[in-house]
Amino acid sequence: MFVRSLAIGVSAAALMVGGAQAADLIIPTTPEPIYAPAGFDWEGLYVGARLGGQFVGANAGTYANVTNNTTYGVVGAAVGVNFIPMDPVLLGVEVTADYMWNTTAAVTNSGEFFANLRAGAIVTDNALIYALGGVGFNNTAAGSVGVYQLGGGVEFAVNDVITVRGEVVGQGDFATEAGDTFFESAKATVGVFYHF
């Protein structure tokens, strides 16, 4: 009888140890969640700096009192805000201020200030194309002249808060002179922007 009780006890102990080891072999069936990056957030406030050039045409009319047929260097800044009313449409408002210089021109420097509207499309999470239109004024030693610009550009996100942009615009003034054309000047810039 003792031997039988001992055999039953040993068998029960072996089954319990085997059951505990089998429980360790259970593999969870719930997969780990996968977190994918959401892409760049184009909405909100941004500031930036830009460099480039401005070419004033050789037409008979004069663009904003600056020297005709001359290329100016451009350095400036921009502040704006973007809205996404529906994916992938982006709308924005932007203010720019640029300083133009050419030490050999009759009019050696000028300042330009624009209030712009932007409309664009987010083509990938990190790339934006847009059209731009704005009005403002150009200021030289001869005085201020009302100006306008139309153009567009592309912008790419470098990381979560920094973008780089290339932009080309055609410009004209509101003065009416003989030989005026719609676009009397062209400006090309590249810039780096910080998004809040």
C-alpha cells in the first residue's frame, strides 16, 4: 500500500512539473503594435530665411525705380502660417521682406515687402508644391512703388521641424509707363524654414 501511495504521489508531482513547464511554452497570439511615423505636419506657424537673385528686365518701362537689365542679390526672411482644409490641399498666408543689392548698378539697393497667399498640394508626406501670389511695395532712395508677384515653388521636409524651399516668381509694378510688361522682374530664392 505504501508503495502504491508513493507511486501515485510521484506521478502527480511529475504531472504538475510537466504542466508548469508546458505553460512556459505558450506563445502570445496578440501581435505587438506597429508605430509608423505620421509624416511631416505642414499646418501651423513657420519662420525662415532665404537667399537668391533678382533679374530686372531690359524693357522700356522701369520696375519699381530700380536699374533695368540688372541682376541683384537677394537676402530676406519670411513668416507665415499654413492650413489644411482637406487632404491634400494646403492654404497659407505669408509675409516676406527682402533686401536687394548690386554695387555697380545706378540704383544699388532696394527693399521689398510682400503679403502673399499660397495654395498648394501635399504630394507626399514630406513634399509640397504650391502657387503664390502677393502684393507689396519696393522701396529705393527714389521712393516707394506698389508691386505684385505671381509664381510658385516646391518645399521638402528635412526632419520634423525643418523644411527647405525653392521658389521662382515674376514681378511687376503698378506704375503705368510706356513699354510696361506684366512681368518686369523675376526673383528666384532658396530658403530654410522652421515650423512650430
